[in-house]
Amino acid sequence: MRILGLSAFYHDSAAALLEDGVIVAAAQEERFTRIKHDSTFPRHAVEFCLSRAGGPPDAIVYYEKPLQKFERILRTAFAVAPGGFRAFTAAMPVWMRQKLWIPLEIEDALRACGHDATGKIHFASHHEAHAASAFFPSPFPRAAVLTLDGVGEWSTATLGRGDGSRLELLHELRFPHSLGLLYSAFTHFCGFRVNSGEYKLMGLAPYGEPRYRDLILRELLDLRADGSFRLRLDHFGFLHGERMTNARFARLFGGPPRLPTAELTQRECDLAHSIQAVTEEIVLRIARHLHALTGEENLCLAGGVALNCVANGRLLREGPFRRLWVQPAAGDAGGALGAALAFHHAQPGATRFADGIHDAMRGSFLGPEYDEATIAAALAARGLPAERLPDAPALARRIARSVAAGAVVGVLQGRAEFGPRALGARSILGDARSAKMQSVLNLKIKFRESFRPFAPIVLAERAAEYFELAAPSPYMLLTAPVRGAQLGASAAALPIAERLHELRSAIPAVTHVDGSARVQTVDATENPFLHSVLRAFDALTGCPVMINPSFNVRGEPPVCHPREAIEGFLHTGMDALALGPFFVEKSTLDPSLLPAEQPRTFTPD
């Protein structure tokens, strides 16, 4: 049976395809349209997934139940009326015109792809889709399941258990009491964009102190021993649909929200640290309760909060579960995959193989790939001369030599990643030993805030030498202490700009201000090309660690097609480009091939 899963209209629209329970393809719409977090119907992603299918889909499953979500919006509007009237009336046209007619949208989109969807459309609940995306691809035959996000229809968190092909949701937390919305309120208040800036808030946290932690716990929520809580809603504005926080929230924290263009102050750093500490406390309490409830030794996670790798790392180190597995596309995009998986495993006779070691995500390399002819044509269209390496080992050695010499290398190899993390297919590689590399990448290539850390990749078999990591981390979803990291006693008192340049370890480019790193362990079997690059780099330098941000600039999604990689290479301070078997060095290019002006400094939103 071929099952097409869909997520759309809210955040990170995506499509995913299963054939007889096997994950064949998955992609976010943003990779095709180049609109970051594109929420329109994923027509391009659907076309891509169906291009890899062996025939037309037998079922199409949407990741949410629109009528239940509409009921929640109506009930909320009536409960807070007359407040929020303008926001409610602004939202109604899109609901009446589009969101209540999702089956027709799906039928029209599939018809445009040459497929008839009549009678094939089904719906999974939002958190059912998250839970299915967490458990069914995991390596565990059985496990506890935890989903945490902003809100689906009514649920904001669910606790469940998976066993073989069965998945049961046992308890839920309901809107408006939401850990995701609480974290997003602080994202907004600190001047970052909700639904895209939460990882910035997480990265800012180590620059502060948790001096607002107790205030948050005392004034903003009633937290119970089992991790459930009730928000004190008179401090928030999201029920009225206008903004996340209100004047009472601002008075509590000493003034109005930071404007996105304003300089960061110590208040924002301390707020970030405080809400991160509260988030970790809530996650740990819920995990302990779930462990006591189910008796399981393994835990699967999904939902937007599951992308908080700092909380995940602490949960692995301090929590009651022996092993964790986090869906690499834990946010709404992964809901497309989860919807398809939930439907498949609800069919009579559905079976599932889980050996306790290998997951079913194929390294999350589920997106488009481009053959040598397409890459060559893209290079020729830009007039770029390129060296063709004879095989993958030769290319790996060439990349390693360039990085060891101080170059920054863009990489486009194989199928694109599904989810928000660069895992080696659409990556920028640099030398983690360089004290200057973080600033170089932030200011000359990524054009983003200098305080934000970059993630390391490390040979899986050497990871324990560099990181205090108790488990593999192939999807870059766990933060771990860097071994030997040195933190100055007065570091917390220094301005952000000064703390950026402290030498904290032997791999300073990936060591965050608190001595931690968001680690990706690279296995020879699951990620052979990236493993060969790291192995070649280790042979040259004695260090099996590189820096690995995603191949994009600020405000854009990661590159997908070779032409986008070429433009990113030309318009930034990148030194070299590895596209398929081809290698291009900027220093060898005729100056006429380069843009007249290249942006070199960061400008805020």
C-alpha cells in the first residue's frame, strides 16, 4: 500500500511517502519554493514524493483534524470575547475559504499531479501524527512516547506507549496550557520570531543566569510533580490572537519586549537561561511520570519542543530512561510522515521490524537528489570551471585537505535531509580547531547573530574522546559537554562580544560558552561519505571533528538544487564547493565570474 502523508497551512508544510510501510521519500515545501517555513499546500513536495513512488497513492493522510481545530478556535474566541475580535475576524476568511476545505485542496493538488484522490483522503490527529513519527521509525520494539509542542487541535502534550505495531496515547495536556507556547512567549519577548527563533533563544541561554527562574515558576504557571501545569493566562496575549505576551508580562520582567533590531542586553540573556531552565524542569518531571506510568526503559520524542537539544541532552544524562530516540523532523514537517505511519499501522496485519539498534529513517536522507549531468549543467550555466574527482574517496580527501588548510567548503551530496538539521548532504564544513571559525561563518557566510553556536560532526567511534555523550547522536539532537572545556570564573560578567572569543577547548569553533556542543556522531554504515571526509581529516590533522552548519544563509532554507548551492557559494565568503563529484575553488575563478559586491556583514531582521 502506498500512503502519502501531508502537513500544510500552519508551519513547515511537507509531504512524505510510504510503500508497504517503508519510508520512501519526505521533503519540506520550503526546499522547493525557497520560502523559509513555507506553510502553503506542499504541491512541489507532493510531486517529488510521487515521482519516487511505484504507482499512484492508495491513501492520502493529513496530519490534523481541521474541524476539531476550528472548534477550538471558535470556543476560544467565545471564551475571551469581546477581546481578540479583530484577530478572530482576520482569521475567519482563510478558514472559510481554505482550511475548512482541505479535502478539496488535496484533491485539486493530486489531480494536478495526474492522480485521483477521490475517496482516498483520511485524517490523523496532530499529536497522533507526532507520536507515530516518534515511535514507528524508532529502533525500539517497545517504548514510552512523549510529544510536546505549541498546540494541535486541543492537545499540547501527550504521553503514550508503543509496542510493536500498536501505539496508545494515555494522557494529554490541553490548550491553552502549553510548554511550546510558554517558550514561544519568551522567544517573542526577547525579540525573536515565533516558530523560527526558538533555537536562537536556546543558543542565547548560556550567556545568562537563571535569575528569573523562580519568578516564572511562581507567577506564570502552576507546575505539579508529574510535569503537568496550568499557565496563569492573565500574563499572556495568545488567547486573543494578537501577540504572545501583554503589559502585565512586561511589568513582571522590567519593561517592554526587545525590538528585533535592538541590541541584546543581559536581561534577554537571563530570560533565555531562565525559561530554558524551566523547560528542562518540566520535561524531566513529565519524563519521570511517564516512566513510572509505563515502566518502559526507552523513550521516543517528537513535537517542536523535542528539537530543544539542550533539554534532550539533560534528559539523557539525568532522566529515568535508558535510551532516547528523537524524530529528526520533530516539528510540523514530521507530522506528514507521522500521519502516513499512523494510518499504515492501523491497517489489519500491519507489521513492524525494530531490532533495537537501527531506525527506519535512512539517516533522514529522504529528499531530492541530482545526478551528475544536472550538476554539470548547473555549473556550466554559471560558467564555473570545476575539477571532477574520480571517486568518492578522492573527493573526501580533497574536502579534508581544503578544510585542514583553513577553507570553508560547501557540500551538496546525495539526497537532501528531511528536517531542520544539516547532516552532511547540504552542509558547510569548516575546521573546528579554528578559534576564528565561528565568527567567520556567522558574519561572512551565514550573516547571522554572532552569539549563535555551530554544531560539530565527529567520527562515531571517536566521539567519546571529545564529548561526554552517553549515546549515539546521528541527528544532531543531543547537547553534551565538551571534554576538557575550560570556563573562566568571571565569564558570566563579560559582554557577549568578549565571550565569543574565549578559547574554551581544543575545538573552540564548536564549543559553546557553557562548554557544551550539539553533537552529530557520524557512522560509517549510515553516513559513509561524511564518515570518509572526517576520516581523511583525522589522518591529516589528528582531529576527527569538523564544524557542520547547514548550507544556507540567514533567512533562507537550506539549499536543495545545485543551482542554489552555486549561488550561495558565489555570494558569500565560502572558499570551495563540492557538488556531486565536482570540486570548485573560488581562488581559481576568473574575477568576472564573481558578483560585483558580496555581502560581508550581518544585518538583523
